[in-house]
Amino acid sequence: MNRKIDVIEVGPRDGFQNLKEYLPAEKKIEIIESLINCGVKHMQITSFVHPKAIPQMKDAKEVSAVLLPKYPDLDLFALVPNFRGAQNAMNCGFKKVTNVISLSVSHNKANINRTHDESFAELAKILDECSGLEVCLDVATTFGCPFEGKYYDTAPLMAFLKRAYDLGIRTFNLCDTVGLADPAQVRNVVKAVKAGFPDTRVEVHIHDTRGMGLVNTLAAVEAGVDGVQSTLGGLGGCPFAPGASGNTATEDMVLMLNSMGYDTGIDFGMIWEAAKKEHADIADGVFSGHNIFVKDNSAFIK
């Protein structure tokens, strides 16, 4: 039996948040449902951030109100930057959220304007007061920071994760926020985390800034990671991390994993068509000002 690997689509949050023009809720829902029809079962569909910080996410409640009741058996979740965001997500019916803390002290300050102590205190409050809410910790800048450079020593990361583990976190998402990682580094980090925290779920979020999104993700898969994140068309990138030009494309990820015999549960032909449709929307001006390129993978459709 082929090994199952969860492909986690985060484009509706990480991709859309970078668009210069507002994408209507109806169009967001249409794209999300096209991904669901392809077989995507794990998806970050929005974030509960202040509209002044990320205007694109001002319709989080509207999008959630349509999708959560319609797809109760799918793993649909939201990003929350703080306790208030977690409360809002719960009130909208979410059972799962992700909270972000950067391993880099300087990036944490730039991204959410908090020290580590302040961030972990906020995480503890979410866990203590939002009973029943599953929380995944997104560890931004796991492999390197735009302000501090690339990380080679895993000891700071392990201490960081231990702090979250002691609060009750059991899912870690290791993020290559600006695409500094290489396959050997990814393999070493994932193996260290899996060995150090054997009862946790480990995911990766790899940016394709230097064209190594697929090889770094494959290194994580071969090191035993449980889930891999990506965005349709490779859309996105952290708005508070200089050089974070884009994510690993979901359609390329699915093609690679399906071709290698991994069980993603996603139909490549359908998700390639969904990526082309998204690209066409961009050409029509729906996503004006943002440039992505969808590869011609038609020869691989069976």
C-alpha cells in the first residue's frame, strides 16, 4: 500500500492575502470549492486578522459561513494571530486554527510586533480559554530569517518547540518563510523534530523563492513529515518577509507525489485545470498586479 501524505492547500489565505486588489468572497468560495472537487481535504481557507493589516481577509466570516456548514467532514481551518482572532474563529464554527510564532526574534517583531515571551503568553491564553479548539503552531523562519540569515544549529528550534509542547501543542508546521532552506537542512531538521517529539504531527511549508520548493518538500516527505503545504499556482509569500516571493505550487506538488506513488487523494488532471482557471482569472484582471506562471503539465495527465 502506498504511503499516504496530506497535501494541505493554503492558497486561500497565504496566496490571496498578497493580492493588491480585493478578491470578492464569491470568487474565493468558487476557487476553494474547485479545490475541494479535486480531492483536497485539508485547506486553510481564511485568517482572522485585522482588516487594516490584511485587507484581503476582511470577509473571513462571510467565507466561513458558506463553507463550514457545507463541508463539515473536511479539514478546513483558519490562521489566527492572537486570542481575539481565535475567539472569532470559534464563533464562526472553526474547530481548528493555526497560530504563528517566528523562531527568529527579529522576524517575530516585524511580523506580529511581539517578543517571544509575549507570543507564547498569547498562545497559552488561546489554549487555556478556547476549550476544544485544536491549535497548530506555525513556526515561521524555521530554516532561516531574512534579517538573521540561515540557521544550521537545531538546538534553538528544539528549545522553541519544547516551550510550545509544554503548553500543549501537538502539531508543528515548520515554515521556510523566505526560501533559504536546502534539502539536507530540511531532512536534518525534520528528523530531529520527529525524534525529539515522537507524539506530534509535523508539517512543512516550503517557499519556492530559489526554485527549491519541490526538492525541499520531497526531502521532508522522505524524512517522515506528515503533511506538506502549498498553494495553487504557487501564489503567495509572506508580506512581512523581504524576499519571500512565492510558495510551492500545489499542482506541481501533486504531480510529483502522485508520480512517485504517494497517496495524496488528489486528481492531478483536475487540479491542473483549477490552476489554469486561476491563472486565467489573473489574466482577466481579477488578480491584477500579481504574476504567476502555470506550467504546461498536460503530457502528464492520464
